[in-house]
Amino acid sequence: MSHTPGRMVFERVWKKFHRGNVHDSLRDLIPSTVGRMLGRQPAQVELSKDDFWAVKDLSFEVNPGECLGIIGPNGSGKSTTLKLLTRIYAPTRGRCATEGRLGTLIEVSAGFHGDLTGRENVFLQGAIMGMRMREVRQKFDEIVAFSGISEFIDTPVKRYSSGMNARLGFSIAAHLEPDVLVIDEVLAVGDLAFQTRAFGRIREMTRSGIPVIMVSHQLERVAELCSHVMVLKKGEVAAQGEASEAIAQYVQQQGAEAAANSSGPVSFGRVYLHSSEPVPSGSTFGARVEGTLRQAAGVSFEPLLVRVRSLRTGNIVFVCTSSDIGVTLGETGPFAFDVTLQANIPPGSYLVEFLSADLLTQSELTVAPPLMFRVTEAGAFRGTVQMNAAMARVTS
């Protein structure tokens, strides 16, 4: 990178918003202003009846060489934090500052002009991002090659598909060479091959020494890129720490809430992995599930299912019932089982989920808090399953 890395700072930042109507006319604004002057309404930094805090007393610092991941459920304050960082919003209280040239991978094609060609939009976006004409010319071929749409570069972008727009927008943003970088949910643009290239480009940028903040629901990508993770909930920090630890806490929090809100014929107690160590792909690992069966299994009622889900995609990669593997829970009462699974899956982060369900209606009845485990590489392979390939030389 040709620029000196910068820094991002949040110091006790608060941001409030107003529910309902906003004063958009003199008729509404004048009585509101007079009321504040006479002391009948709260000062700006206080909450009125319809105000709420989107971010509450948030502090963090990201220095050169650090990558902070911000995760949390919808409505937790992630987007507000990003808009404060990128100066779209001003804080109600506190200070947020970005030192250096800011690069953003947020809504990557939002600034395109539909009547201009891809080529013209490259130069337009470069100017918007603060690049000189000479810099854009130097980067132009690289940007177009990375986007993979060179044959359409002189076509108006209004004729582009949404995927082509996103690919070109990402390619421009990813070649800006910023001092600080803010990333928001851009790893799902284009097809799988482009997503892989995009992730590789972001990884290069994060490893170049510039400070990075990444907001994403793709927990595996966060785990791979970020050195530190902060979990937000209702505008406040719910957990933070090393990436794997903070993500595990978040997953456990989400699972515990889902488990607390579920009720049914099975009450789950403790669930835990026998080891917290990463699992080499193709090897076995174990977990224990405990609970109480409140009603005997019926024709369609399955008291115990085991499910494995990819954290990267959210897709279920494995599911089986206790009856599938010849286990019966018996009569009502407490139960405890040790479950052994073989991780014949690619490296990455996964969840083990225990639940009860009605197989006829395909509905979940009771859900236990999920367990997160990480699979590491043990003999490189490509694909969706680990086949533990072996070769033996044949000698004549």
C-alpha cells in the first residue's frame, strides 16, 4: 500500500433517533423550539418520549495491523456504528474519528450513474473516492480485469445485471488503497468464483497493515479475517475478545435465547463438547446432551435430532434422529447421551444443534443452545465432503 495506515477511534459514543414523525414544517418546529427554550422539553442529549438510543456509550480503537469484527442480531446498532464511522451520521454524544483516507466496501454500486458506461463510472467513482485521474488510469486495467466484465466496460451500466454492477463496484472500491478500511456485507456479490476472489482481495487488504472494521453476518468470514470481535446488542457491547471466543459467546447467546423461547415435550439441560480444540477434517469428536423427556415418542414425534450447520452459509450439512441410529429414549424422565460425529467436511466453523421435532409437520418443538466447533485442514482437498483419500503405488 502506498499510503500510511491510519486509525479509527470511538470514544464513549451515543447516538439517538426519534420514533414516529419528525418536525419537517415551521408549524411543528416553532412550538417544539419554544418548548425547549422555556424548559418544557429535554435538551438535545436527553431522551424525549419517542427517542431511543441506537448506540450507547460505545468505545473502541482500531490501530494499524488490527482488524475488528462487529457482529450482532438485526437492530443491534451495527449499521448505525458504520454510518457514524463513515460520517453519514454525527454522534449525539462522544467522539468518533477516522485518521487517514477512508475506504469503504459498503453498498459498492450505490453511486453508479446509469446512463454512463462502466468505463466512465470507474473514473466517476474514483473521483468520488478521492483518487486522482492519474491513479485511476494506473488502476483501470486491474479494476476491469478483477471485475471480469471487460467485454461490457463500454456499455451503459443501466444495462448491467445487479451482479455485474456489484462486481464492478467492488472492484473499484477494492483498489482504492485506503489508509483505513470499513467493510459491510460485501462478500456475497457475484457468483461463487468472484466471491472467492473478493474474499482473497479483502484478506490481502487486511493483512497489509491498515486498520480494518468489518461488519458481517457471515461469522466464518469474520473468524478468518478478524483479530478481535465485538458483539453488539441493543446498541451496547454484549461480548468482546478474540474472534473465536466472541463468536462462540454470540452463538451461545443466540441459541440460549432460542432455547428459552421454546417449549415442548422435551426439556434440554446441559449440552457441551467434550473438547474445545479444533477438529482435524475427517476425524471424530464428541458432545454430550442432557435433558428430560416429558412425553413418550409418538408416530411423528421425534424427541432427539442431531443437526450440523455451516456457519459460513447457514446451510444444514447433516441431520439424523436418535431412532436413525438405533437409540430410543424410553419412558418419560431424564436422559443423557454422548454423541460421536465424524467431521467429514471442509475446514470452517460449524454448529451442532440438538432439538426435538414433529416429523409430520416438519416443525421444531424444543431447541437446545447450539455448540460451535471449528474444523481445520488435515490433508488438502476441494469439495463439500472429506473422503480421506489414500493412494498406494502399484509395483510390477
